[in-house]
Amino acid sequence: MQIPTNRFKQGLREGRTLIGLWAQSGHAAVSEVVADAGFDWLLIDGEHAPLEVSTIVDQLRVIEPTGTTAIVRPAWNDPVILKRVLDTGAQTLLVPYVQDAEEARRAVASARYPPAGTRGVAGTIRANRYGRTADYHARANDEICVLVQLETGEAVARLEEIARVDGVDGLFIGPSDLAASLGHLGNNAHPQVRALITDACRRARAIGTPIGILAPIETDARAFLEMGFQYVAVGSDIGVLKNATDALRAKFT
């Protein structure tokens, strides 16, 4: 048995556009339903959704057979949390609230085995199919994908230094936190926020670093894709459910 190729990481390297969905429900059945829709990636949100490692692994189990890449956002840029998530079998991480190059280096180190990093080594884990994946420890560093989330004006100002950290595979803009950091809480569409998002995309593309964003409004998603964002979450499972149930109920009002 061999370690699986990280299709998401491969897609970034090939320059493909990757369309995803946010998974906030925390329920494996919901993730199973939406993963079968054929999205390129599904983000398991361990930061804002009511998830523990046990519920993350339940979602990984149902997403993996569908061909959709599961990305896990851990609760924080903490080596213990990242280690536990990686040991469940996650190959792609979206690390929240990375503010500078040093924090980016910490995230990368936490995701790599020594001597390249500081990830703790266990012999029998789900990630290596309980010891059956003979090449796991030799190849894990190559197949792990580390994405870092820029969520403040200060982080975006340091975009180039963060992107150039060895092992950072992509950047991701968190528009809601970015808006809040600029004094526009709840207003992602404010001209100052949009200008900074546009600038971040331009600068990332200029240095050849893939950049993604969350855009649950269709017109925004299309605009960001046209702008050059390479991986875009076009909605969330909770949002899809809410909108569909509201529309259904309205038919019988």
C-alpha cells in the first residue's frame, strides 16, 4: 500500500482552477452528500464549526472515496493540533490567522517530519493505514499541502514574505476577518476591503503563489475567479441547506 498522491497539491502546481465548498455542519452524512456533488475540494472547518478530531476523521472517511479532496482547517496554528489532524489522514491543511513569515514557518514545521520539521512520529496511525503504508514516513512531507490564511491588513501587507516561506503551498484570503480588521465588520463588499483583496491576488500571482478565497455569493465568486484566484469556495453546506429550505418553505406560504 502506498501513500495517496495529493490531488489538490498537484492541481495547484499544474495551475488548475479548483472549486470548493465549506463544510460547517460537522456531520459526516452532510459531508458525504455534498462531496458526491463533484467539488474539487471540501473544507472541513475545525476552527468555527463544532468539531473535534473524532468528528474530523468521520468526515475524512466519507469524503475520501468520492475523489473530492478534503482540506482541514485546524482550530489554531498549534503543533499539537496540527499533529493530531495529520495523524487522522488529512493531507491538506488551511492554517488560520497567519500573520507573518515566522508563523508560516511554524505551520510548515508542524506539518513536516524531522529533520525538515517538528511533527511527532507515530508508527501506527490512520494516516499510514495503521502501519500498512510502507512509504508513508518517507513520502509524507512531499504529499502534505500547507495553505496559510491571511485575515488581517497586516498579514496582507506581509504577503510576499509569507508566501516565500519554504513549504507554503498557497495563500488564502479570509474576507470576513479581513473586513473586520479594517474596521468594516460584516461588510466584505466595502471598497477598501475589495481593493485589498484585488491587490493581494495581483501580488500573489506576480510571485507565482496560488491564492484562494471564500466567496459564497455567486457574483463575487465569478469576479474572484476572473481576477485570478486559483481555488475558490463558492458556498457552504449550511448556506446551501438554509437557502434551499427557505426557498422550499416560501413555495407553500
